[in-house]
Amino acid sequence: MSNQDTEQYRQFIEKLQREENRQTTLNEIKNLLLLKPAVGDIVKNYTGHVMYLLRHEKKCVRRLAIDEINKCIIIDPGLLPIPEYIDVFVVVAQLVADQDITVANKAILITANLPFEAYPKVLEEMKIALEYTVSSKCNAYEVVVNISSKSFELFKLCADLGYIEHMMSQLQSDDVLYQLNVLELLSRLAVKPQGINYLMNNGALNLITEIIVDLPNNPLGNLLIPGYIKFVGCIAHHYPKEIFNKYPTILDLLFEAFDIGDQTLLLVALDVLGFIGVTIEGKLSLISLGRKYMQTVDKVAQLIRNSATETKVRALNCFASLISVDKDPNIPKSGPIDHRVTLMTREWFRCLSEHPSSMKFLCDTCKNPFSDIRLAAFNLLDAVCQHKWGEELVARVGGFIEYLLDRSVDYTNEAKEVKYNVIKKLASSAAFDEDTLDRIQTYIQQGPFFSENIMEVAMEEGD
């Protein structure tokens, strides 16, 4: 408290002793209490007090103190210059280990959004969180992952301080939930170039490979396998060549999931396979596996034909990702399709059904009475129609294009949008005659939600 504040409070006390001054003094105190200081003023004028409150035994007090600092960071990080307030930010960083989740989350948010010059000191002092509970460690890792993703320099700083190595060591923990949390954080780190390079060059992926190979011998392996499959899928999606060429063993975990008979694991495997194969590079890497991959494609097709609703939907979406070429952000949508992709996607689609043909089977699935299956089927049809061979197959199935152009069929709005996108893809196809193309153009002009009933009402009102 400043001398000026002390003097003001002394004067208040003196005035309150005299009855004739009491009303005026109480009004002055009320106005003082109602005064709302500008953002940052409390921290600037009462820095020592704020630091004390950040360490207060009552969580409600700590919440109030950290809220003031959070306001400064949100509105203008420059309100609290790093050289002058570095000790405040050090205390905040240590609060990632706070037992109160509200305080800890605010500490994570603030610490992850500081200027670069704060981190050498802040990260060094935050290491105290690694000495406490698994929750505290995960909070510290959260900060590290968030800031490491911003630049190579920040990643190097975190690595030099031992955070990344410490995270890797926690994969040996007996706490399954904790291990899965660490794995998820590592997967977020691995999608960045600096992250994957570190994991590959420092033996981290070799360690993960050893853990994966040993999972069948781990009593808790069934609980861990889904998390490791997701990790494999995440890094293989972003770096398929590197993972397929250097760490093929970890991919076995994914393909084996199709044979284990565990429904939960199967659904995860379907999502991950589709995620890997959604890019062109991912497709080419998958096909390089040869027979192993083609057997898996056959299994996905069997799941589409013979499974219950949830599995069928996930399998259809997986198949759509494998066939699609529009979802790859690295490939221009108007550019030519690699002829290898054209050949292999056509071959994969043939696996869907032999009798009836794959396209006839897909046509029938698009008519399924269950809306979620129908939507997934339209997603696959959209992927197929991204290829000329797909347009030709649609044209060959009698009545299919008429069904697509029929607005009397009841669809959800989401299905109407997907169907509309399919029809737009067919608008310039050489597989249809002029009359059909004219009807397609009319459909496109009317939009996805046009209704004949609306048209009839409009005409009646005009009459």
C-alpha cells in the first residue's frame, strides 16, 4: 500500500469520528469502492499485493488475482512489459500446478501467450510443476505443446530445458489415462515439422515403436491400443512417406485392429485409415504396402455390406476418404488427377460389391431409409464422382440419375447439400446426353433446397 493510500485512509477514519462529516465521508468511500480502475492499473499499482494474492490459500482469491492478469493479456499484452513484470508471469506459470482447475486453466492460457522474451525465465521456473501430480504435469505439457508449435526457436528452448524428453519418459507410466493424455499431446507436437524431426532424430519414435510392439504383452494393452492407433494416424496423415518408409512396424497396429474383433477398436481403425488415406500422398503410401492394404480395403467393403448402422456409416466415410481427391489441401482442386490415383481408386471401388455391381450397390445404399446411412452413402458417391470413371458408372446404372434429380424424396438438409454437390460434379460430364445435362443445370440453378410445393404455392398466389 502506498503512502498516499495510507494517508487517505487515515483521513477517512478521522472524518468518520465526527458526526457532521460522516455522511459525506461515507459517500466518498462508496464512490472509491465503486471506482472501476482501467485494465492493468491494479497489477501496475499493487504488483506486490497481486503476487501475494496469486499465492493465497483461498482459491477464490487466487481466481480474482489471476483474472486481472488475464484481462491484461487478452486486451493488450504490452500493458505489462516483460522486464518489469517477469516475476508476476513466473508466479502465474507455476500456477499451472494449482489444485483449482479454474486457476490452472487461466495460468495455462496466460503462460501460452506470452512474448518470446518471457519464456527462458518462465519455462525454467515452471519446471516445478513436473514435481507434482499427473494433472500438474499435463498442464505444464499443455503449455509446452502450445508454445512449441509457434516456432522452431520456442520448440528448441522447450527441448533444451528437457520438457520433451520428460514427456517421452511418461509413456512408461502405469497410469493409463495419464499415458494417453501424454500421447495425445505428443501427437499435437508431432504434426509440426520441428516436432516430427525431433521425434525421429532423438529416438522417440523408436521408443514408441517398442511400446507398440509390446502392447500385446501389456495387461492394459487393450486400453492403450486405441490411443496409439490415433497417434499413428495423426503422424502418418501429415508425414506418410516418412512413417511408411522408416516405421512400418507401427502401422501393423492399425491393420491388426481389423481382425481383433473389438468393436470400439474397429471404429477407431476405420476413422484413422480414412484420415491417413484422405491425402494423395497417403493413398500412394498405402498402396505401396501391396497385399496387406488391399486385404484391408476388402474388409472395409465387407463392413459396408454386412455391418450394423454405426459400423456401416464409419466404413462408408472411411471408404469415401480413400476414394476422394478433393479433401487433400495440398492438391489444387482444378488440377489434373495423378493417373496412379485414378487407377487405384477405381480398383478400390470395385471391391465394394461384385453382385450387384459396386455402383448399383451404392445406388441402393443411397436409398436406405436410415438418414445417417443415406448421408454417408452420398458422401461416398461425392468422392466417386470426383473421378471421370465415377461419372461413367453413375450414367450406366439405370434410373440412378433420375433418382438423384427427384426432389420428391425426403432428405435431411445436410443430405440435400451433399446430393447437390454430387449433381454439380456431374454438370459437365460427357457421360450424359444433352437432355439429362439440361435437367442437371436446371437442378443446379434452383439450388439444393428447392421444392415443387413452394413453386406451386407461388404460382397460386400469382393467380
